[in-house]
Amino acid sequence: DKGINKMAKTELKPIKIKLVRSLIGASEKQRRVVAGLGLTKQNQVVEHYNSATILGMVNKVPHLVEIVD
């Protein structure tokens, strides 16, 4: 059990992320995070696996995106 990292233990479930606010007025850094998530248009929904990387990106721009069910 020592050789297995924690991410391998948790199952990767798909989550849907929606761009709910416009990128007008957002900083360049925030625009890059949103683009990295694959979002280009408002109200667009993309599906990603629930990983620490993706959740970290969502936490960087919580005012622009939301996780939808």
C-alpha cells in the first residue's frame, strides 16, 4: 500500500464545468486558466475528470466558473 499514491486510490469521476461570467475585465492569468479548462464562450460546458489539477484551476477562477450537475 505504500507504493500507491493517493490519486490512484480515488476514482476519477467526470465533472461538468460551466463558464458563467464574461472574461471582459478578467486578468490575463485568469483568462489563461479558463482557456486551459477548455472554455471559450459564456455558458459553455466542458467535462473533465475530477482531479486535483482541475479542481485547483476551478478554485483560481471561482467567480467565473461553476460546477454543474
